Amino acid sequence: MKKAMNRTIPVILLVVQLIFGQEDYQMKMGGFTIMNNAATHSEGWWDNGINLVGSLGLPVITNSSGGPYSLESGFWVVTQGFYTEPPVVEQFVIMDDQLEVGLGVNLMAKFSDFNGILSAQIYVNVGGMDSTMAFPMVRNDSAFTAFIPDSVVTIENFIASAEVLDSLYYMAESDYVTAPVLFGEDDPTSRVDDSAYPTGLPIEKWRLVSFPGSLDNGALSSTGLNTKHVFYSRNWDNNTWFVPDTLYLGEAYWFKHQYDEKIDFTPGSGTSLPLETYAMELHPGWNFVGNPFFITVPINLDQGDFYGPITYGIGSHQFQSGWSEVVTEMHPWGGYLISNNTDTVQVIDLAPTALEVADNSGLRRVSAGPPPRAAVNSWRLRIDADSEHYFDHNNYIGRDFRSTEGLDRGDLYEPPMIDGHLAVGLSPEADGGYYHTTDIRSINEVNGVWDIRVESLDKDGPVDIQIHAIDEPQENIIVALVDLQKKVAYRDIMETGIRIAEKATVGYDMKMVVGTSEFVENEIQRILNGIPTEYSIGYNYPNPFNANTRLDYSLPVRSHVSIRLYNMLGQEVAVLVNEEQSYGNRHVVWNGLNKQGSTVSSGVYIAEFKAGSYLATRKMILMK
């Protein structure tokens, strides 16, 4: 920062005098006032530059360029080299070859400046946090040195910058420096304020965990746990779970323990990473990742090419578990999922501190900033499901300029889980399977219907559904929810939400209708009119039959359906249906084959239809 000055300094004048053709040199000392004041223009010669002023206040010279200054009076000429450029930081390094937690650190800097160095100091940020500590630098021959005390060198690591001030109060700052820091066996613990689990991991609950720092021994035994625990990692080649032998930096693992109380991790000795950008490789699809630093890292990904990070953790109380919404920070010891929505391996940079050099303040931390602004007319709604013990807050529908009406990278499959407690499933695919957690469609369309299913293993309480606008639809767009089980429509779903009183263990089906008021009303009536009022099964036709016969049946709600064929001896001949099915009018065809694929003989057969608590039979005659 260049400061306004009004200061008298001595100036040596070299006077060249020509007398009788002979040269005579005289050194005279005089005083000139250096003024830098852009606000004064009264004499018409004042500007933003440096001015030398005589004792009467009259300008001796005016020059704002910062170049050499010439003073002329009569037959003598004086030239004085005078510079306005700031000092130059030629070198700034950590002198110690190896840093260790609890040991002080020496730093060294070299500067150059025409005007002379007035003072120098370093600014240190522990863990990249906002608070900054200043330490003076001491001149040592041609360099300046400083010492960071042992209390500052922690497992969170540090960054440092040097600031130098010259005799004319011009300032310069260095880039920051950081280095790996060795930590001892007792230094790392997950039970700290910045940890994802500051109070320890709960009993008998699955959690995603990771281990910051590069461990000297990454074997599971180094965590201090005995056999009453389990770790799982993901084999992406065959989509199976396995127990890893080694814990790796930047990876996340499913973890559950069976101890009597909450536990923390003490993984042993290792190295705390320098506070500089960490490159993380992401393969296409879901990736289990962890924060490699001992400090919280800001992260804000393009939700087009990537999705996440999300985590599986604590809800409204410590005994609740489920998927979170997208987070903007990754805590040490926590595990996260990030989806790479592209078809190739991608590399993202994790910046442990978003830093900038600030005038007179050294290094400071700045926020990650808001997410990218949504395109005009784009919108996104989050569907939250909460039961007594589980939750799922990671479900989105919407429209985006990067998406299409069909299946694309904006439509995400459910994240891989070990324990599937409560889940909201979406069905953007033609086969009707509820495999997705996100269904984003083209912004070029206005009206649409989204199929939603809630499934839960929580048998102890109801499920509450809430809709949250991440980006609001435009004013003329209506959002309504049709409850297919209760056969009712909620046109104020954004304000009220709904409660599913029934257990959702076999699936609870709904439809989200979004669009103009006319479209929404017409679609609501079409959906409600298409829901059967009761279970029923018709008589097969044709009957008697030769090659094929058809059975029509109706389901008022989603149910497990069983249709089995028996001969007159009561022996099971074939199983036509044995699965969970959604509501609606359906049919099945029997081609006269048994379970072994062989043609059955002519005769009378009994079709047994079970759905929910409903049971009915139909007699069918096969004639060849």
C-alpha cells in the first residue's frame, strides 16, 4: 500500500560549477520536503506524484512518473535518483528441514529496495483460520529471520506470509509458505470441535468416516479398535462391499461399532499435509471421499458435472441416520459421497484455505462463495423424508438448462448404502424402477409429472414429507402432490407437507405434478380417476382356452401381488406373479407352461390371487 507522505529528508546535492573553464565540485547538504497528496491542486502543479518543495513552499521540481528528479537553478544542475516502487520479496522460505508438532519453526526472507528496508514481519494463520498472528523479523546480515514458537505449530498446520516496509513506507507481501508437519501417536483424535464426530461415533449406527493426515501405519489395527467394529469399502468393478486392510488418505469408509459407548479414533503417528491444494481423482459415478486435512475444507462443486458432496449422518437427534442434502464444507474425520456425472475420470482441487493477500493484514481466509446462479426459469425442489430413527434429505426434482426430458447426467442413481433405512425413490426411467435420488428435466418444458416412492424399514413411527424450494419455480407454476394411497391431492404442499401415517415398509407411492394451473388440475383429476377403488380380479379370457389366456386385476394401492396356478390335486403348477406392484389396472398372460417350462396337459386349473389382505380364485379350462 502506497501511503500519502509529507516528510523532510536530507538530500545530497552534487554541484557542478564552471569557473574560468575549470571544474570545481562541491558537496552541499540541503533539505527538501517530499509531498504526496493527490487532494491538493491549488497551485496547478500538484498531482498524484512525488514533489520536492523548497523552504518557501515553491516547487523546485514536479515529476509524477517516479523517475529520476532533476533540480535546476542558474548555472548548477543536480540529479537525484528517487524511486517510488515498493520493495521486492526475493525469497521467503521455511528454514527447518523437518517440521514437527510442538516444535518451533524458523523462517527466512530476503528483500531488495532502493529506499532501504524499515521493518519486516511475518503473518501466521494456524489451520488457515481467520485469526492472524504477527511475528517480527530480525535483520541477519543480508536476510531477515523470524521464529514461530512451538505453541503455533499444531496438527492443523499453518501458513505464513512476509510483509516488508521500506523507509518511504512502501509495502510488499510475499506468497504464503507451508510445509508437511509430523505428528505423534497421541496428537490426532476425532474428538475435537472441528471433527465430523466431536462427541464420538454412536453405537450400532452406520457412519461414513475418513482419516486425515498421511498415517505411518494405515492398517486397521492402528486405529486402536479391537474386533467389535467393522469397516467396509466399495469395489466399483463389481459393485460389492469388502473389508479393507488399509485406510487410505482421501477415501471414506462405512463404519459401525458395538462398544458400550461412543468412541473416537486415535490412528497413531503420521504427517499433516501442507495447507495447499489437494488433487482428488473421481471416477464416473459415485465416489467415497474424505477430507485429507485436519481442518474443515470449503467445497462448492458445479452441480452439473458433479453432484455433492453428501454425507450419511446425524439428523435432528443423535440416534437419527440418513442422507444429508448437499453440503458446502467437508469436516475432518467425516466421509462424503461425490458423483462424477461425466463419462471420464475427473480431478477436483480441494483448497484447504481460500486465501488471498490483503494489504496490511497478511493472509486471511475468505468464504467459498455462493453457488453458481441458476439460469432463468430453472428450478429445483428438495424432497425431505423423516421418520423417528431415519431420514433422507437427498432427493431432488426440477428443470435445468443442461438437462433433457430423458435420462441424462442430471438424473442420479441412489447412493450406495449398506443399511437402507428410509429412502425416497424417483422413477425417470421407462421401466418404472425407483432407482434414482434426483430427476432433473429440460428447462424447455413447463409441465411435468414425477413419480415418487417412499420406502422405510422404520416400523416405529410415521414418515413426514416436506418440500423445500432450492430454486423457486416461476410465479405462474403450480406444485401439487397426489397421494395415491389416500387418493387425495395437496395443492399447498410447499407450505404444509404431509404425514404418512401408514408404515412405508412396502412402499408408499405419490406423484408430484408441476406446471400451469390448467395442466395441474387436469392431471390431478386424470390420476385420481385412474386409481381403482378396490382390489379385484376378473375371469380369464378366453375360457376355455388353447394356447394363451389373460387375467385382468386391479390394485387400489401398491401391494405385494401373488398369482399362482394349481391343478385339481392342489399341486402348484406355475407362478405368474410374485412381486410388489404399484396401483392400477393390470393383467397377466398364461401360456400353458409349468414352472419347468413344459406344456401342461388339458384340464381344469385354479388361479389363486393374493394382494394385501385380498384373496380370490378363478377356475380356468385348458383344452387342446
